[in-house]
Amino acid sequence: AQVLFSVKLYTVHQYLNVTLFLYVFPQMIARGKNASDLFPAVVKNVACKNIEVKKLVYVYLVRYAEEQQDLALLSISTFQRGLKDPNQLIRASALRVLSSIRVTIIVPIMMLAIKEAASDMSPYVRKTAAHAIPKLHSLDPEQKDQLIEVIEKLLADKTTLVAGSVVMAFEEVCPDRIDLIHKNYRKLCNLLIDVEEWGQVVIINMLTRYARTQFLNPNINESLLEESSEKAFYASDDEEDEDKKAEAATLAKRKPYVMDPDHRLLLRNTKPLLQSRNAAVVMAVAQLYFHLAPKAEVGIIAKALVRLMRSHSEVQYVVLQNVATMTIKRRGMFEPYLKSFYIRSTDPTQIKILKLEVLTNLANETNISTILREFQTYIKSMDKDFVAASIQAIGRCATNIGEVRDTCLNGLVQLLSNRDELVVAESVVVIKKLLQMQPEQHSDIIKHMAKLIDNIQVPMARASILWLIGEYCEHVPKIAPDVLRNMAKTFTNEEDIVKLQIINLAAKLYLTNSKQTKLLTQYVLNLAKYDQNYDIRDRARFIRQLIVPTDKSGALSKYAKKLFLALKPAPVLQSTFKDRDHFQLGSLSHLLNAKAAGYQELPDWPESVPDPSVRNVEVKDSVCARRTVLTGPEESDSGSGSESASASDESGSGSESEESREETESEDEEEDEEKEKKRKKRLDKTKAKKPAEESAERCLVLPNVSCSAPSFPQRAEQWHRGQKTRQEGSEESEKCLRIRERIRKQRIRGRVGGGTIAPSGSIKMYELLHRITGEGLAVEYCFSRQPFSPDPNMVAVQIQFTNNTNSETKNLHIEEPRLQSGMRIREFTEIGLQPSGESVTVVMGIDFCDSTQAANFQLCTHTRKFFVSIQPPVGELMTPVFLTENDFKKEQGKLMGMNEISEKLMLGEKCVNEHVIVERVTATANLSRVPCGSEKECRFAGKTVSSGCLVLVTVPTKEGGAAQLTVNCEKMLIGTLLVKDIMQALSQ
Amino acid sequence: MIHSLFLVNASGDIFLEKHWKSVVSRSVCDYFFEALERATEPENVPPVIPTPHHFLINVLRHRIYFVAVIQSEVPPLFVIEFLHRVVDTFQDYFGVCSEAAIKDNVVVVYELLEEMLDNGFPLATESNILKELIKPPTILRTVVNTITGSTNVGEQLPTGQLSVVPWRRTGVKYTNNEAYFDVVEEIDAIIDKSGSTITAEIQGVIDACVKLTGMPDLTLSFMNPRLLDDVSFHPCVRFKRWEAERILSFIPPDGNFRLLSYHVSSQNLVAIPVYVKHNISFREGSSQGRFELTLGPKQTMGKAVESVLVSSQLPRGVLNANLSPSQGTYTFDPVTKLLSWDVGKINPQKLPSLKGSVSLQTGASKPDENPTINIQFKIQQLAISGLKVNRLDMYGEKYKPFKGIKYMTKAGKFQVRT
């Protein structure tokens, strides 16, 4: 019928609307019907324009590609085309479907697509690439090594969108490659709060494992204490205190524990997530605190976990399981919330039993009376499974807390007269366990129970009573033989477990009171000899040999009494949740108390501190836009390697700052310099401190680093190196150069001034290659603010080469651009020949992708190569846009909230009128003025060059030089940087 | 992570399946059906069921089991929370989440599931983004679609996924700009036999319905924020601001959402708005039992207690109940032994009561368990914790929105033990 149905559909398809036809598929797939016969007809539609049809084709394709591999290949080219689409969403969706097709033949294509997407400029495409990694890995595990490379690259990504997905890929492909995390650890901690909730869960779980391998146990000094106090768990408080004091005295001699600042960073950044609406996130943070936090701080998670108990019953179930484990280790933490675990009659049974477990774990001397009163009401419940569990809980309380043992026992004995047999049976079992602790005092209870045996039918309970009588037959010498007599009568009708206990009772009585019971015992053993169950037959034969003396009986029978009536230790009633915490809490394995596939063990704390410096990030001075980095090839080799942010290295360069500086730098640079000096002095001081404190200091400084703040010391150092080399040059040539420079600047100004948009202020020249490093070739560049005609998404950079040597320079060109993902360069045409003493100006285009990351490349002449980099000030990443006042307001309205950054400032002394403000702002950023009715307000508009996001700037001025600067931009980073720069320009 | 999803209805049929990785045979659900059979009540099915090769994680909502198939280690709450999110999304889209609704909209359901998970890892779960991708079906649109042949899938590309504010779409426009906030508090309490409170706590939520043009930035402040003991936020709320100033500052999602849920701890004294006088007794040897219930208001701050509904699970030995209510109606189901009494409004002058006798099965002995009484009620215009919203301000947009705040108190899990 199914085939018929499909065939019909197929014919239908010939005549009917494609859309209509496709609606049937989800129905078929959803019901699990096989619709693979239609594959060719469907795949044809893959290039269909209609988005919905397209999506449905995708669904179909992914579902059946595995079965129809050859045909699936037909569709691949469509996706390959999609991967090149200018629209990021289309690129992403093409990659998503392509990577979901489980056909091994296309593995190389997928690999290539993933690699390409991993360096896509759109974070959304990169996220999709991260998602594709586990897909490819499950399809072909041999690609693992290559995929790890991609993961490594994506881990370094700074966007929140990618972070969660790539960590998920990491967990699936290479969870043991902890070394990949080091460099990204701080960044992940800092991004965490902004990552989407599902990503948060994955990251937190991974970081828990990471922290266990990299930091020391914060409770290391207490772990010894814990062991000793556990033994004295239910002993009185005084004893415990004394113990603690003694321990503390020995511990005081040991090295004090200092928490690694990175460890602290993790704890601090995860804490706010306890307020998440997502239960999984809360649980993840809770387990992180449980496994990683110092004992004193774990308590904060209790409140959040108790809150989760209000959620759906499935959530409750999982949370209670985890709470049950936690209460064993850290009872105190949940004690204030005792009442939240009280049981309602409407709770599902499984929840009731878990709550009972928690309540039992929480019981101590102070609250036991309230808990027992609560238990008493539970016993009256209609839910019999729950009643049975309650009785067991009472038993556990009684064994753990000595003071209430008698009360509990009395209560349980009263239950023996309960009408419900299950209740009685459960009580008997529990009483048996309790009596074993002090049988002498309770012979009357044993007597009472002996009487019960006539009424109780539950096998386990009967067996328990028989065992009790046998074990303590000396306490009830008169009743015991009588019970045996009765049992012998019904022996054949009993359950196996009861039969075994009858034999047991008989044997014990024979040993203690053989006069009365000899015949009975023989009788029982004979019955057992012919029992159907071989266990019982075996047992009977064994016991007969052991107790009945014959001439053949071995040496063992002498010890029969010792064997049977040895003192038996009382059973320990303990929670089934004990020791479950060796599984990571919140995990599936913990819930099942068994290792699930793919579970990563929670490592033990390391004995000694692993090297904390592995997490130090080599800082790229990403935002020091004002300055050109001046590096020749030799320097970059020796420089960047040794500079790698180790704190002591940096502070070592402090003395250099005392050297005299040149005067040609602009004012703002000098200011920066001042700051840097101060900073260096501070670092010098820290050097003197202990290493632990130093790393604490580092923690204060570094978390920001990954969020693109520049590292001051390093910047300074580079600057100084530039200074030094410059000083080496002779005074004379310095002067000449300055004059020449001035001339050149004027020339440029003249040329640019002709442009329509260029601001009235001068254009700043930046140095790309100093004449000395460049061995006579000096290169300067400026942002001409002209549209770059070959590609409107690029920023035009005007580069001027001056040949100061005595010979010609040939073949000037660019090589090996090393760019951040998404960045592009359009090189200038090679300059074939540059005569000595001449200057040549060329224009090149760089797409910075709206970031202030530097574009690195090599500048080559016929003899030498120079590593250089161009870093744009944020203001140069935009082009002016003309807006009317109304349009401006409308656009501004759309860019509110997180897209708006506002700062108050005091205008500098020179900013006396509107004109100066306009000049300053336009000099800082490539924006155009927007007409405005009010004199007190200046508005500017522009858009970013590569993505065309609007950038709106408003500067309303108030009396007395106060002003407010507001920047609206969808790209928050651009907005923040721009605010900083304009503020600086205006407050001078 | 999540391998496949099966939807199972109350009668144990799989009516929808969806696979995100390779196909898992639906026979894997046999393990679930076994567990279902073992469980006495539908809600007693363990949420996590291990099978030889897979793990089944299920949630029960609206009498549908959502069974997710897992192959390797994953935090169970992750899956459970996601499944609930799926149900919420269905509810959001179709109004109800029932078998019929899902079957009627199977295409939309499929598209939704496709967008929500990629290779088993959540991709887009924010309702705002989803609605941009897939338009919710309305009657009008269905009609239009059948005539014109157009579809539910959004024609524009979903830019929301790229936004910094993923919960709000851009370019929202309304002619009437409104923002409504409902402060709803639920009292969870256990009252013992003698009428004293064993435990009581207040769980509150602030549900919002915000229909505002553009990108408004709202701040909501309370008169007495210290009351809130433990809070959890919608991701839109700026946590730092709350930490520092106890002010809720947020760019709201468009439409309905839960802004905040909070907890007022049991350490604070909780006002209990109703009391119950009860006398339920069975005599030994007789087949009759006495049953008397009287309700009365207590600490209601002068507000009326409405929509009162009393229910109680009577002992198994009870055969029938013969009662007479002073107001409202009562029903007794002899099979499930569930007694429920729809009281309506409590009139302080004339207290509602339910009196009469219950008959026991012949030969059944006196039941020794006591039924517990569950009570539901509503009190309008009152937040029982005393929480008050101080003011709501809007920044970033020029128009003046219409603002409204409503308070309500409800009974949560309110039980009286007898």
C-alpha cells in the first residue's frame, strides 16, 4: 500500500503544484513512512526559488541522502554555489545542509567548506562552521586532526556567537585536548555571560573539568578535617569542635592556600548565571561551584537549586537527584531550606521518594523531631510505595541519630498493628535492622514480633522475623521452639526465602537447645532435602553436615556454634547517593549512577600547581590605532617572541621610559605616554611582590585584554624601540627629514582638499617604515578619506614611498598579507622603478571588516622584505553619509538600547564654539555634519565602510563647557572605540 | 546531543518522529512503553530511561510525551529544558499544544524543529527569531495561502540571528503602544490538621505583554525590592543594574514574555488568605463516615477570594459520597475517588460549607489514612507579599506608551492535611 501511495504521489506530482506536493512529505517522514522512492523527483527541486519548498527539500534530502547516496550528490553543486553567496545567511544555510548530508564521498568537500567558513568574516557563518565540525567528525573520524586545527582556530574567536558552538564541537571531537583551552580560558570566562544559554551550559561543564586539572583544591586544608569529622558525623558538637581545633593546629603549620586568580575569575563570572531562567544553566553553575568552590562559598547555590524545585516535575526530579548527592557531602548548605523539601500528597511518587531521601540526609539532632513528625504524616499517605520508603527513612534516621533510636523503634512497633500488610512488613524489616544494634534491651519486641508471624504473609517480613528469633533465641528461649514447630508445619507452602530462614532457625536452635528441637530440626532438614529448589537442597545438606555430629563429620562441626552464632555487626543504613559525587554532578552518568558513553571523568585535583602562565595571552596591540608599529624583519623575529606578555619581562623595560623623547609627536600621544609611564612604575612595584600576588594583579589587568583593550606596556615598548632606532640617526638628517615631511604634508593636503567630503582639518600621516629600518626607504601612509573606487567596501590608504638612498629601488610591491579572517587587501600596482630621492604616492584598498585589527603584510623591494602593518583608527573605518534632520532622528530611534553609547564630558578649553567641535569630530572620524536646528547640538552621520552600518554621533553642549556625547551604532565595538576617540579629541 | 524526538500520545502511539542525525528506529520507544506500563500514574514515568544503546529522556506536557533519544553523555536538564522550550514554542504558535494541533500543522512543526536544533544542538530557540523565520499560522493566513499558494515561511532572511538583541526583532511598529505587566503570586503552603502553617512560601512572576514601536529601553522599579529573595531573569534584563540599584532595566522582547520570576522566602511570614474547618471521620464497624468542610477568608486585605476550587482524594475504601454544598457544585468520581467542589466566591457573611456522609464499601475496614485537601483560589488586585511596582519608564523612543500593571494572588500548591 505504501508503494502504491508513493506511486500515486509521484503521478500527482507530474500534474500538480510543486508546493502542494511537498507538503505531503513532512507528513510521511513524521509518521516514519519511507518516502525514499521519490528522491529523484524531490531533489530536482533543490534549486527552486521558493524558500519554503527549498527548506522542505533540505529536510527531505538530509533525511534520505544516506540511503540514496548517488542521487544526493546531484544536489551538492547547489550548495557549493551557496557557500560563495555574498549574503552571510545563505552561506550559513548552505553549509548547514551540506554538512548534514551523511555521504562519505563528499567528506573532502565538507572539509574544505568548513575550513573556509571558519575564516568567514561573518560570525554567524563561523558559528555554523563550528556546528558542522561534529557532523563531519561522526561521518569520518579520520578527519580528526584537521578538524582539531579548525577548532583551535575557532576557539580563538572573540565573538559570543561562536563560543558556545565551538566548545560543543571541542567536547565532541577532542575533549581531552585541554591544552587548546589555555589561551582561551580567560576570554571564555569573560564572554560567558553574553553567550546564548545552551552554549553557557556546555562551556561551564567544560571549564569545570578544565579547572580541576589546572588549579589546586581550594579545600585542601579542610579535606583532612572532613575525613575525621565524617567519622564523628553524628557525634556531639563539642567533640567535633575539639577535633577541629586539633586539626587546625596541625594545619596552621602548612603552607596557606592562595587561590589562583583565574580560578577566582571563573567563580566570579559564573555566579550571576545562577539567576538564569534556564534550569540547565543554573544546574551547570551549581555543579561548578560544588566541584570547584571553597567550602564557604558553595552555599550560594542552594537557593537557586531550591528555586528550580518549583519547575516542571522532570526538572524537579533531576535537581533532587543532585541535591541528594550534595546533601551527603555538604549538609549544612540545604538545612535552611528544609521545609522546601516537605512532601505534598500531589507530588509524583518518584519525587516524593527523592524528597524523602533529601530530608533523611538533612536530619540531625536539632531538626530530627520536626522531621520525624513530618514522617509520621507521610506514613498515613495513600501511596503505599511512598509509605514503605518513609518507614525505611525512619529506620535510617534511627540508626544515624542515637538519641531518637528508642522513639523511632516504639513508633515502628506501633506500626506493626497497622491494618496494611505492606506497612507492617516494611516495619518488620526495618525493626530487624534496628534491633540488631542492641538486642538485649528489646526481647519484648522480639516476642511481639514472634506473635506476628501468624498474621504476616509478606515473605520478606516473615523471613526477617525468623532470622530475628533465630539470632536471639537465647532471649526468647520459650517461644523459639514453638515458632519452629509452627513453621515446620507450613514449610512446604512457604516462599524460598522463608524456607531458607526456617532452616537457619532450626540450625541455630539445634545448637543452643538441641534437647527440645532435635527432632524438629531433623524433620525440617528432611523436608528441605526433597525441595524443588536446589538452593534449599544444598543448604539443607550443608547444614546437616555441619551441625549433626556423625563419625564422618569433619573438623568444622566443632566450630558450628561459632559459625552460626557469631556476633554480627549491625548493618549500616546509608544513602544510595553516597559517593555518587565522583561523577560530575548534573551529568547523565550521575543521574544513572553508571558511566554513559562519552562521559568525561572529572579529574582529581592536581597535587602541585600546574604552570599558571600557560593561560597568559600574547597580546596583539589591536587598538593602538594612533600609532604605526615600526618593525623591521630582524626586530619582529626577536621582538614578538620574547615580548610574550610575561609580567616580569614587561616591567623590565620600565627604565627605558626615562629616556628623552622627541618632540614631534602629537599631544595625545604624549598623554598616552604619561599613562604608560605610571603603569610601568606600578608594574615595577609588583615585581617586588610575591609571585602569587603578582598573578592576582595580572588577573585584574588581563581579563580585559581579550576584549580588545591594548596592553600598555607592550605598546610602550614598541614605541621605545622606534625611538631608539630613530635616535641612532644623525641630527642633521633628522632636520632635513622634517622639512621634507612638512612639504609633503602640504602637498597631500592640497590634493585632498579638492575632494568634497574631506574635513577641513589636516590629514594625519602615519609612519609605515622608517627610513633607517627601511635602509633608506621611508614609507608613510594616510587615510585619504576618498572612496576607493575599485571596491566600495574598502578603506582607501594612500601610501607614499620616499627613496632616500643613493640608488634606485625596484619592484616595490606587497607580498604575503597576513590578515584577520574576512579582511581583504587590494594591492597597488607594483612600482617598477623609483629613482633615488624621489617620492611616489600610490593608493591601496583594505577591507578591515569594520574592525581595528591591523592588516599585516610584507613590503618588498628587489632586495629586501619588510614586515609592516597598517592599523586604522576607528574613525577611518567609516564614510560620511548625508542625512536630513528627520532621517537622522528616525535612524537614531532604531539604534537604541545596547546600540547606544552615551558619555558625559567636559569640553577642552579650546572648544569654545560649535565650529571647533565640528572640526575636532570630523578630524577624528570620517563623518559628515547633519544639519540641525539647534545651535547647542552638533550631529554627525556616517556609515562603516565594509558593512554599511550607520554611525550616528550627537554632541549637545550645555552651559559651562559640559557636553554629552552619544554614539549610535549597531556595531557596539565601533561605537565604544569611537566614543573614546572623540572624547579625547573634544576634551583637549 | 539530541539524536531524535518521538511524540507519543496518551494511548501510547507515536504520532510524530524527527531525526537530527542518522535515523533511529522507532522500536527504541519500546523501552519507554515498558516504563510507561510499569508506572502507576502517567507522571511516574522516570524522566531518564537507559536502554542498551541509547538513553531516553522524556517530558510529559498536555498529555503528550516528548521522548528524546540521546546517545552519549549530556546534562539531562539540558534536554529536559529544551523539550519544554519546544512545547512552549508549539503553544506559542498554535495556541494549544495538543495532538490535533500538531497533526494539523505538521509542516510548521517540522520546520520549527528543523530550525531549533542543528545536529542535535540548539540553534534558534528564541521565539522572536523563530517567528521571523516561520510565520505562525492564523486562520486568515491559511485561507490566503490556499488561494494564492504562498506559504508560511518568511520571505526575508532572518537577520534576527545576527542581532545583538536576539530576542527583539527590528522594525516593530504598532499604532497603539502598550506595555502591560502582570504581577502574579502563588502561595505554596502546607497547613496541618490543627490549622497551623507548616510551611508557606510565595513564588511570584512578572509576565509582560509589551507592544511597543521601535527599540524602547524600559526600566521598572519597585517600592520594596528587598522583598525579593531569589530572582531569575529573562536574558534581556541587565544583571549589573539589578545588582547595583535593584532596578530592572531591559530592552523588552516583542509580545508576551516572562520578565522575572521571584521567590519570597519562607523566613518572612506569609499571610494565608483562607482557612478550612474540617471534620472527616470514619467510625469503626459502620459503613458510613462523616464529612464536613467549611471555608472562610483570613488575611485577605479586604479583597474578595474568588474562583475557589476544593479537591480531595478520598481513601480507596470509599464507595460514594452524599453531600450537600451551601453554594457551588460538587462532583465525586467513584472510580478515581476524587472529590471536587467548585465553590466560586467566598462570601464572608455566609461561609460556604460542604456537609454530608460518605459511604464505605461493604466489608471494608475503616481507612486509616486521612485525605488531604487541595485548594485553589484567586484574589484580584493583590500581591500577597506586598510587592509594589514603583514606576515604569521608557527611554529611547519619543511616543508615550500606555502602561498597565495588574496584581493577582493565586494558590499554588496549597494543601491542608486532615
